[in-house]
Amino acid sequence: MTPEELEQIAVDQQEAENQLDHRINVCMAASCMSRHSEQIVKDMQAKLKDMGEKGEKTQVRCVGCMGLCSAGPLVEVDHPADEAAGKGPEKVMYRDISPEHAESIVNATVDGRTLPDLVQPTDIPYFTRQKRIVTENSGYIDPECIEDYIAAGGYSGLVSALTEMSPDDVIHEVTVSGLRGRGGGGFPTGLKWSTVARTDADQKYVVCNADEGDPGAFMDRAVLESDPHRIIEGMTIAGYAVGASKAYIYVRAEYPLAIKRLKRAISQANKFGLLGTNLCDTPFNFDIELRLGAGAFVCGEETALIASIEGKRGTPRPRPPFPASYGLFGKPTLINNVETMATIPWITRYGGEALAAIGTEKSKGTKVFALAGKINCNGLIEVPMGISLREIIYEIGDGIPDGATFKAVQTGGPSGGCVPADKLDMPVDYESLQEAGTIMGSGGMVIMDETSSMVDVARFFMEFCKDESCGKCVPCRVGTAQMLDLLEKMCAKSATQKDLDLLKELCDVTKACSLCGLGQTAPNPVLSTLHYFENEYMDSLQGEVTGVGAVPATETKAGAPDPTHEK
Amino acid sequence: MARQKLPPTQTLTMKIDDVDVTAKPGQTIQDVARDHDIEIPGLCYIDGLTIWGACRLCLVEVEGMRKLLAACSTEVAEGMIVHTDTERLRRYRKMVIEMLFAERNHVCSVCVSNGHCDLQAMAVQLGVDHVHLPYMNPDVKVDSSHDRFRLDHNRCILCTRCVRVCGEIEGAATKGVGGRGINARIINDLNMPWGDSQTCTSCGKCVHICPTGALVEKGTAAAEMKKHRSFLPYLTVMRES
Amino acid sequence: MIASLKKPEAPSDDKRWKIVQATMRRNGYSRNALIETLHTVQNSFGYLDEESLRYVAASLRVPLSAVYGVATFYHLFTLKPQGEHTCVVCTGTACYIKGTPELLQHIETRYGIKDGDTTADGKVSLLTARCIGACSMAPAVVFDGEMEGNVTEEQLDTEVDGWLKS
């Protein structure tokens, strides 16, 4: 594939597009598909066929996630400019569409009319306040069509990197962009890349971590389902930059649609010469393979993920050595998450400075968040770093449903914490969130109203961590189980002050001593809810009296041996 | 054929517990400490087996590092200042020992390893005089199906010394870990009775390397199971030959 | 020693073993392909039984203990046969906040099965998943591979009752 050939594909695709009068885009991401968007597409296509010649100039296209999942299935119609009427091109979004609407939408579209009753206004903050980089193509292109991606400028970043830039240039741009790992840790991406690039080895690997395990997070799923070629392009650029020729995408088996689209995208890219040997007539070779997870949250941890790709139990190992020097099959390995990889093509296309111009001083660019829980606009958003939580929840997310009161927002999943109402004006960036006792995490935001008990939320996450602990190191294996028992006691209102003290002690040990991030962060949901909602913990203790020493100390379980008595 | 080790190209200097020590590049904190008779606690580490890094008893403080580091797996660096015995570390270690005691059913008085148990010794050394964590009293089994040996899950601390010695030294790989988290258990083959295993060579290394009364010889009464560890120094040699 | 290098025979002439062999072949019978192979076995046979674990272990030259270790480490693998139909309830955060605990309680009361159980007639298995990424339509349930969002108790009953009658 030469730059000229790529350009030609884009031009051809654009021309084919221009032959059309109307386009009807139907969301085919998992959420809308579960509400029968596939049937909507079939019905629309059948209707157009019935129309004969009249229907030929209208195309129904399957596209990826449009973001506002709570209003799905979503359909967007592109009307062309009507010069006679002095109208420019126009997009109309329809919400809550079911197969019954298929015919009327097709009829109206072909006649150039809109159906006001079904319209989803797009001048609301949910749409206008977003800044879309990672999700720039989501909802516009057909994720199963490589030409569509190319027509939208796809793979031009890769081709220009390969033909115009040295690997060092690429790393320089990524460093300048200020991009930090979007999987949760926030490690500077450029630094990670240059570490791998500088390590000498006969073989290096690139791994894309698509094991999106945080409950309440679905950003990566949406990106994989909506724009899979973007990941392939980002990974290939990464491979060129660090000197790797082989790559793996480690994706959760729970995401069958994402897997299907990735498989298809990889085979298309191979066919188009965008993967394989001698890319762009250079000596650079690059192959990507898929590896499926099998339901283990801990595999999001780099060393556990490596073990899993190697076909082993997904248990982490002590770091250092870091995967950048000793990773997959013992070779230097670059591991980035989906969103990080998806930002790369944009950086090579527009330059690192362009990304650095967005966001705050230390947190550059945009971040995709998944809004879920008690919020009106459920779905996916991409916003510049530094935006406030209040803007996200009350403006973009349109506030809390049923007139309820906001209580807390949980970010960072089981490694994060809950942020209360008085912190809503805090900017969303890596440092501020950490200061508030939580983390950016991968981008899940679960909004809770006053009906949620914070002790119960802490219990929920502890149960998760206990179930997902690999069992290798003692503090995580035993600590999470012990903490869960105590939190269950609290939820049952049968705990004592002594239990609460013990809980705090266990949090400290588990955080400080665990082998990997899972254990080290498992206490965070407890610690943050303890910090902001201590009264709820006090209320959860037995009876009304909760002062220290007011409750008789409980004995250890009868019959339990004291191991050190009989020596 | 034993490989001839190249002489070290350089010597590092560092501090462990306020003592100036020298070290070779590539050594771990544990190696260097031992060379200088500084004892760091630990239960999963065995010279000659792959480093597991899971008991967390050998965690040390390294100046300039935010996190605690495992002495068994962390390589030394020039100028490193290590503290192996701070108040904080002692507190954490005691708690980890307590966690192990609370996790399974360690009844020392009736245990055949009473008096010859690394866990017990570690508890004494660290001053664990009682367990203030609730006992979890799991319902775990005893496998007595093997002719000569017994596997008592009640006493297991999942250090995986047996798994590693079986796979890495004996080469049988009979022992493994099944399940995960708090439900993880040492298994034989496809989690079958040990006596039914077709891969076990009955070499007994797992029994003698086991730090507790989890793997023992049959026919021993309380406090009678003394483990024979004389082969341990040879593990490194066996791996290198 | 030559004999031991030969690939072991499939446990039976069941055609599904061909699919399993294809996966192993595609991965060059590398032991790294253990998880991929177990996925294929489970997709083909519904679960992992002792015979299949032994066969995979022998084919990929992975110790039995390692195969069992992997098969029991990952949640998606099951060593028990599943019911004819499966109902996977998502227990992610958003689903939890929006009523999964009540749904599970309802299933237990009405059908007498808990997470991991199968009804006595072998028709329906109840499983839970740690977030299937359908948070915007919480609570979400996957009925025989088809995801449904905003599931109510009534909806669930209609689906499950239908299976039980079939």
C-alpha cells in the first residue's frame, strides 16, 4: 500500500458516497443491537428494495456507537444540501427507534422529510460539549468496512509514519502530545514507548490490552465495536516506533461483537497490505493476533495479562523487571490499552502539539467516559481533560433522573473511589482525582443517588475484588476475604467499633503489601467511602452506641485455636 | 555441564539497615542481605526455585521508593538504602502471619509439624502472640490417598514451594494450583487423589520442602514430622548443571 | 521416544474433536494455545470434562496440573455440564445499582437456582458475569447469547418460563 493507493481508495469511496442522495446510519453497537437495531436495518433495506429505482439513491449503513445509549436504538439520517431551497447538508438523529419505525423513516428520508416526533435534538450539551478524538468515527463509519475508515482519513497516520517519519520521530510526537496511559495508571505513553524502543532484542512485542474489566466501564467495548481499524492502525504505528513485528490484542471473551469486528478488521487490513510484510514498501513487517480472555479481571494487570497470553494462569509476578524489558515470552513488550492505542493515529495525523493543546497542564487530550447508573443520559462521552465533574454529570449527563438527589460518583471501578457532591467542581484529571481519593481509571463513571448505601457500595467492590483476587499473594487473598466479611457484618448492622478498626487496619496492610495493583487498590472503595461517608459506617455498627469502647469486644470464634499457645 | 560464571565486572555499594555493604550486579536484596548475615523473613522463597514473591514477608523499605519492595525479587542498585526491620514492616509482617493463621485451620498442638514448622517459627520470631483476625474456619480436606505421604489443606499456606520443586527440580509437575483467590488449592494432576496420580514419582521433595504440616510423611504423630532439608542447597546446583 | 512425539488420538470419533484439533494446529500445537484450545473445547462440547482436559494436556504437552489450574482459574470455563439454556445476569456496578440483586433473589425464589446452578430438569442454568459492558441499559441479562437491557422480573419470567415449557 503506497500513499497514492491509499488516497485513491479514499477518493473512490468518497465518490461512491457522492452518488447517494441520502444515508441512513443505524447504530449497530452492542447496546442498540440488543434492542433490535439489526432488524431495523433489514426492514429498511427491504423497504428500499421494494421502492425500486426511487430507493436506489438511499443507503442504509450499519455504524458504530453514537454515544447516547439510553435513547437507543439511534438512527441518523444525512440529508444532502438542497441548493434550490438554500439549505446546507443536514443531519437528523432519531431516538428510541424500533422496527415499526423503519418504513416511515425510509419513506420520509427518500422524500427529504423528517419525522419530528422521533427526533433526538443534537443541540443539547450531551452532543455539543464533547470533543471527539478517539470516538471521531464512532457512529459515522461502518466498522466492518475498511474503505469507510480510509475515507475518513484512516491509515493515513500509519502511512505517513512509515514513509515520512523515523521511529524516533514517531516517539517524539507521542511524547510531545503528553498522552498518558488511558487504562488507569496514567503512565506517560511516550516514555513507555522510548523504553521499549531503546531495549535491544531480536524480537519485541506490542500488546493491546482490551481486557476491559472494570464493572461499569464500556468505553473500550464501544471503540472496538465502532472503529476497530483505529486500534490496528495505532498498534502498527506503535510497532514501527518501538521495533516490534508481532502484536497481540488481548480481548475479553465477554465481548463477542468486538471480537467479531476485530477479526474482520485484521483480515481486511491484511488484504489491503496494511498488515503483513513490507508495509508501504518498507522493510517493516507487522502481524496482529487476537487472544481471548476467559473471565479474570486480574488479567488487566500487565504481568498477569502476559501470563494469560502465554496460556497460563493469570497471576501477576513482581515488577521489576517491567514488561518493557522482560515481557511476553521474555521479550521486551509494549502494553497499551485500547483508548491509548486509539489516540495514536490522531497524533500521527495532526501532530503531538495538537493533542497537547487540549486538556490541562499535566493531563493532555481527551478522555472517554462511560456514564451509567442514576443519570439521565446513559452512554459514552468524550470530553477534554480538566472538565469538571459537575459539567459531566449535570450538563452533559443531564442530571439525576426522577428528581432524585446526587450522592456520589464512583470512578475507577474496584480500584477507585466515590466522589461526593461537594467535590463536583473538581476538574477531571489524573492528579485531582487522585487527590480526591479515587483514580481516573479506565473511564467508568457510575452515578449514585441518595438511595445507594455507601457501605453497601464498598461491600460490592470488595466482593468483586475477593472474587477476582488470583490468590497468589497473602495480603490480597486473605485481606479481601477478611474485609468482605467485615463489610457484610456492617451491612447487616451487626458489626462493632472493633470491626471498624480492624477494617481500617486490613485496608492499610492490603494496600501496602499486596503484590499487584488489584490488591494494592482493593481497599480504595472502602477508604474513600470511609473518608467521605464515615457517618454511614458509624450508623452501620451494632445498635446506636458507636463510640470506642462502648461495645464489648467480640471473642474469637469458639473453638478456634490460638496457634501460638501450644508450642 | 556446569557453566563457568564470569567474574563480576563491577561491585556495587549500598546500605542495608545502616550497614555499608557491597554487592554484585544482578543480586537481589535478599542475596546481599544473606551474604552479610542480615536475616529477612520469608516463607515462599527457596534458593534454586523460581522466585514467587507471594508471601510478602520479605517486603523492605527502599529509600526513594514509594512502595515496599520484595527483597526476594528486587535487584540491587548502586547507592540503594534498604531498611529491613522498621516498626512499619514489623507490623505488616505480623499481620501477614496472622492472615495465614486465620485463613486455614492451623492447630499447632495436634500438628505433626509442631515445633518443626517454618510458619510457627516465623510467628515466634516476629512476636505474633495472638491472632486478632476472625478465623475463617474453611471446610478443607485431608488427602491421605498416597502410600507414604499426606496432603493436609488445613495447614497449607499456598507458598507453592511444592509446586515449584515438583515441576522445576523433579520435572514431574504433579503439583499445581487450582481455583483462585481464597478458594485456591494445591492440586495433584487433575485435582485427583494424590494416590491416583500417574505422574507423581513419590520422590518426597515436596514433603520436605513444605514449610508447614501441609505435606507430611504418614505414620508421624504430633510434633514428629521433622523435615529433611539437606538437599536444599543442591537445588541451585541441579538447576545450573 | 519417537512414539511419544506423535499426536495423541482424539478420545472418540466425534466430529467436534476436529474443530479442537484445528485450533491446536492453527497454533502449532504450542502450549501457549492452552486457553484458546480450552475455549474451543467448551464452545464445542459445552463444558470441560476430564477426558477433554487429558486430551488437550497430552496434545499440547502441558502438565495435567497446569491444565486443571488454568481451567479452574478463569471464570468462563466450567467443568460441569450446563443446562439447555443459559441465563447470564450481569452483576457489574451499574447493574448492581439498578437492581441485579433483586433479580437474582427473584430467580432464586421462583426457580430455586442460584449462581452456577442448573434447574433440576437440566433446562436452565443461571450464571453471573462481571460486567458485560452494557451499563447504559442496566440491568442487563444475556438469554442464550442474546443480550437484553433494562430487564424486569416479568420479562425474565416470560423468557425463562418459555424455556421451561419447551
